[in-house]
Amino acid sequence: MPRYGASLRQSCPRSGREQGQDGTAGAPGLLWMGLVLALALALALALALSDSRVLWAPAEAHPLSPQGHPARLHRIVPRLRDVFGWGNLTCPICKGLFTAINLGLKKEPNVARVGSVAIKLCNLLKIAPPAVCQSIVHLFEDDMVEVWRRSVLSPSEACGLLLGSTCGHWDIFSSWNISLPTVPKPPPKPPSPPAPGAPVSRILFLTDLHWDHDYLEGTDPDCADPLCCRRGSGLPPASRPGAGYWGEYSKCDLPLRTLESLLSGLGPAGPFDMVYWTGDIPAHDVWHQTRQDQLRALTTVTALVRKFLGPVPVYPAVGNHESTPVNSFPPPFIEGNHSSRWLYEAMAKAWEPWLPAEALRTLRYLSSVETQEGKRKVHIIGHIPPGHCLKSWSWNYYRIVARYENTLAAQFFGHTHVDEFEVFYDEETLSRPLAVAFLAPSATTYIGLNPVSPTSLQVTVCTK
């Protein structure tokens, strides 16, 4: 199971409805009330996830522990129960309520009505400032209704979330196992240090650039919104300085000129044989991003990388902030306007000069990139590292790493914004190291961090 190695840099902790006289309501009221509840939960989680360190603490994360549970979500659920007057809601009534909601969704949900009440609820619970509540509800409402309509969440699971395990089990955190090949695992091969003078490859590791198109020097770096130092942040009090020219040690992302300076300064650190670029290009303004905003960030920063790195091959991964709404990556069977095709097609077009045809095909379909055959030493790159996602996904990823330890040479991730590494140990004794994952620091200062320097972006690997 992965255990975390020493951090190479200090990481920051991250930490209504109209009720009937008898405690029940008609199906139409239940429908929009339930959708409002789901939307409020989604908004709270989305705003928390806009800061990757709010929910996940790298030094304590572990794929088999309950650390993967969204703490902020569980703090908000009791407040939602109080607002809706559900203090004495019984398990049978809860299950009947959500059964009615699921039946009502088969008909015609009123998205505008759901959104209007969700905005009021967001303000009442102080999930975010009023302007942010309004914008993010309008951004999420269509997708949330569609997700709930297609959801397989049972009344028992929904009530397990609201009332606890005595009423049901919310199995988004439950265990499952991936099927691995039946071919026996080869005996582990102890790592052997490379011989002096062995050929090496030099890799540039970029992640979490987070370009803010609306960054504005002099604005308030400590505004009420989830992201500051930008148009709309206002001016700071006379006692505090405003946002700096290059960036700010606060909840702020970066202007384009800072990313350009970073990339232009890579010349003396090179030459590089390849680049690993592990995602999160747009800013953290998750409450009012449009598809056009996300595509502008993709094409602008991709052009900047190509400008300064020239013909060096770049292998990119997709970050959770690439889409809008944030973290929204519907599975391939979702088609039409709710699908992610708009994003994947744009990525394939922007990254076509770097990737072979087969990698572009998988990118268009699964947002993943595969560039090498089997039967070779491989690197895995991704955005969210194991231990920072739902525990069953981390656990199954670990099982893959353990099974192919002789093949997997290294792993590269971003997302946490800090410079650290994860060490994986064998399942049997928990004492034999079998793999390592490198987590790169961010370019952005969000929140209150030093931007990464070119000298810390280099990785040297043996090629034989």
C-alpha cells in the first residue's frame, strides 16, 4: 500500500422547501426539493475541490483509509437537514421521499425552479458569496438534473448519506476490485543502479499552471470570492498592498506574463528529451467558466509551450480543471451537449503535433493518452495522484502498480500543488518498496505558495 515519503517542500494543511403538515409533501414538491438538495451538495463539493488542498491532506492520505471522504460535504449535510426541517426525519419517510423523487425525474423536472431555490439555499448556508452562488448554480443546474436523472443512486443510498448507516449505505465509497490477468506475476526484480556513463533522458515536468485571463495587478488579493487578484476582486484596504505584477502569495492564480517568463527561462536548464505536462491549465474561477474560456486557456497555453519548447515531444495529461463545470467528465456513452466531446476533440487538435494517431484516438474517447507498446519499461503520468481520490480507485490503482512492478519505472502526477513523492510497498509485508510516484509543485501560487522554479522541474532517468 502506498506510504508517503518525506515531503520535499512544506505542504499546507487543507484542510427551502415547503413542508407538508404531516412531514411529507406531494411528488412535484419532493422532486424539486430533492434536486435542490443534490445541487447544493454538488456546489459545496465543487467549490471545495476548486482548492485541491481543502479536502485532501497529502501527508495523511492513504488509499485504504477514510481520508478520501469529502469532509466539507459531511459538514454541510447536517446544516441542510436543519434548513429543511429534517431533524426528525425517519428512515421510512426518507426512503419514500427519494422514491418519489426518482419517479418524478422520469417526468419533467423544472430546472429553473430548482436553480432559483438552490441559489437561496447556497446563500442561506453561506456556501459562497451571493454572486458566486448565483453563477455556479446556473453553471451546474442543467448537468446536475441530467446526472440525477441518469443516476443509479437508490433511496437507501441517498438516505444513508442523510441519516447515517443505520438507514442505508452510500456506496460511492464502497470497495470494488478490478480484474487483473490470470498470468502469474513474475518474481520481483530488485532495482539495479545504472552503470557510470549509462545513457539518460532528461524530462521537463510541468503541472498546474492555472492561467488567470482576468488577473489584474493592484486588485485585492484577499477578497471574499474563492479566487482573487482579478477583475471583480475590488481594491484592497489602504493598509494592505494589492496584487503584484507577477503574482501574489494568496488565493490567486497567475497572469500569462508569469507563465511566459517561466517557460522562457527553461533554456539554460535544457536541453530536454521530452516534457510531461500533467494538467490544470485554467484558473480556479470555477463558478463562471464557459466552454469558450476553457478552450481559450487550452489553446493559448499550448501555443506558449510549443513556442518555447519547439520540437521537444510533449506528453500531456488531463487535469480536473480542464472541463466546465469543474470535475465534469461524463463517461463515453453520454452523448450530445452533455458529453465531453467538445473538450477532447479540442485537445486532440491542439496536441496533434506531439502525439501519435493511436494516442489521439484514446484521447478523443477516454481523455487518456497511451504512447508505448507493452513489454517495455513504462512511465505513468496523470493529474490526481493515488491517495487523493476515492479510496477504491486508489486501491485498485495500487493493485495494478503492484502487479506490474517490474514494468513500471516511475509515475508522475500533479494536483496537490506541492513538491513531494509517494512510495508504494508490497501488499504482503508492507516493508518492501516496489514503486515511487513523483508529485510536482505547481506553477501557480494558489494558495500562498512559491511558484515552481525551472531548476526543480527537471527529471533525469536512465534509458537502459
